[in-house]
Amino acid sequence: MTVADTLDGMTSQKTPQTMKPATAAKKLGVYLEATPAQFREGVVSRDELNALQSDPPEWLRDLRRNGPHPRPVVAAKLGVSIGGLARGGITDPLTTEQIDALKTENPEWLQRERALQADVRQEAARQKEKNQR
């Protein structure tokens, strides 16, 4: 057997790409600890991830709708940065109901962080426009 034969044999045996459940949960935008045990305890192939994204099962639709949501999703729903959440004392995942309550309550820290985020976005847009000239 030659080296070329060995290499041919190696390349024809493709193994599916897999990822840890934490990576898959992040890509799906859900809080890992709220996913079913079967999801948390296995590995997720690229094909399985694509299937979950294109035709989400009920548990995934429910998590996306009601939470609990991971911090990046909470931050996006509130219009603040992840750092802004921490400065506001929000370190745990929140449900959609809790996020809605915060929006209604509109505490001072949330107003401040939203204004800060708006300034950051304005500056980024200004820089982008400047760089395109």
C-alpha cells in the first residue's frame, strides 16, 4: 500500500462535524441549562443543527418564545450590551415575561444603558461612514 492509497482511504471516510451542546445552544440562541437532557448530554452534528434551525421542535420554539434566555439574547431584547446587563445587576438568564417586566418598569440603569448603547451605535455608524470616504 502506498502513501497515496492511505491518504485516499483517509479522505473518503468523512466523519460528520460535531459540536458540543454548549456550542449548539449558543448557535441556536437558547440557554443550555433549559434544553432537554438528551440535547445537553450528547453531541450535535452540523446536519442536526441545520435541522433544528430549519424545522425547530416544540421545545426549541418554546424556549425561543418564553425563555429562559441566555445573556446575549436578554441584552438584545433590552437594547443594551452584555456589559450593561452586568452593570444593571442582571447576571442570570431571564424569561420573556421578566424581560417584558423590565421594559415596562424601565429602571434608571436600563435607561442609562440604552442611551449608552445608542451612542455606541451612532459612533460606529459615524466611523463606518468616515472610513467609506
